Amino acid sequence: MKIDSPRIPNDLPTMNFQDIFYQEDPELELCIINDSFFTNEVLDRPRLSQMIVKNCKFNNTDFSYIEITDVVFENCDFSNANLSNSSIHRVVFRNCKLLGLDLTESRFGNIEFDSSILNLTAFGNSKLEKVKFQETSLVNSDFYDCIFKNVEFNLCNIDGSNFEKTPLKGINLSNSTFESLIVSFEDLKGCKVNSYQAIQMASLLGLVVTD
């Protein structure tokens, strides 16, 4: 699946994330941000666009209703932050820690999560279109009542994840790993799994495999 990359100009100036407080509106754009600490803060409907953000910490910050477009995050920590009701498009999260992140009721388009930790992350009631999870840990993550369109899980750990009320038709889980999932039989129709996973899923659905 081809994902549209973030559209970011070259030769951007360097800023600090705290500079967002000095803008007329809570927005940052056309810059590079390195080594900023922006934890336990609250912003009202912030906007981020055409940026590169590296080695920053956003733990426990309320970014609800945020709009993020054409941004690359590298080695950033969003643990326990609130990005609910967000709109996120053409964004890459690379080597990021997103533990316990709230992404509920959000819209995602052309997103890549690469080598990141999304354990206990909540995506419930969201729409994901052209989203790739690459070598990412999603242990006990929550995809309750989501809409998937062109979503890929490549070499991920999805153990204990919740896919209730999320149709998995066309979703390929065959090269990802799990011991258990929360999923209903009707939502599994058309999901692609390997033979070992098929036996696991059969047992999850209450079937007894005798050979």
C-alpha cells in the first residue's frame, strides 16, 4: 500500500514547542522542533502543520481536537496524552512512545506508525484510512467500533487488542503476533491470518480443535 508522505519544505527554521503560547492562535507550522518538553499542558484546538518534531516529550498533555497535517515525529513521547477528536493526515510517528494515548473519535489518513509503542492506546470510534502499523507494539490497544479502510499491520504485536464492532474484512494479520484478541465472529469474516492464528482464533471463539 502506498501512503502519501508528509509534505514538508526544506530549510525550515528551528523553534521551541513552547512558542505555541506566543502565537495568535495555538498553532505551529513550517519549523523544526528538537528536544522540547511540553508535559502536563492544555491547549485549545491546536494546529500543527509542515513540521519535523524530534526528541520531544508531551506526556499527559491535553491536545484534544488537534489538527496535525504534514508532520514527522521522531523519538517523541506522547504517553498518556489526550488526542481525542483529532484530525491527523500525512503524518509519520517513528520510534515514538504512545503508551496509553487517547486517540478516540478521531480521523486518520495517510499515517505511518513505525517502530513505535502503542500499548494501551485507544482508537475507539475512529476512522482509519491508509494507515500502516510497521513493527509496532499494540498490546492491549483498543480499536472498538472503528472503520478500517486500507489498514496494514506488518510485524506487529497486537496481543490482547480489542477489535469489537470493527469489521476486519481485507485486513492481513498473518505476519503479526498475538496470543489472544477481543473480536467477534462476524467481524472476522474476510480477515487474513496464517494457519497457526486460525487455530488460535478458533479457540477464542469457543471451538475445540482436536488435531
